Amino acid sequence: MFSYAARLVAIVALVAGLWQIVLGLVISTGYLDPDLVSRFTTVSSLGEAIDEGLYWIMFAVALGTLAEIGLAVRKRRE
């Protein structure tokens, strides 16, 4: 059960990280107003938004890897 929950959290974290990076890149290219960074994120600059998105993605990959290992061990025992 924990492995499935971890997989779901990893997917949500991956989507959140991608959203953060895309938002930072779109705002930095000038398509959107830079004031939106503080409205949609908890950071104060575009660089911090992209960095935070990368941290979310690294967390998602690590958690997803652990979840897959847990599922593989569980299937092997059955």
C-alpha cells in the first residue's frame, strides 16, 4: 500500500516540478507578467522558481525509484 501511495506522491511532485519550471521559463521569456511569480509560487525570483522546480523533480525521481523498488520486491515475494 505504501508503494502505491509513494508512486502517487512522486507523480504529483513531478507534475508540480514541471509546472514550476514551465512557469519560470514562460515568465522569463516575457509572455506573462513577472508579478505572477509571487502569485503562483512561494519564491521571489524566476531563478528560484526554476531551482525549486528542479528540486521537486529530483525528489519525485528519488521517491518514484524507491516506490518501484518496493513494488518489485513485493511482487517477487508473492
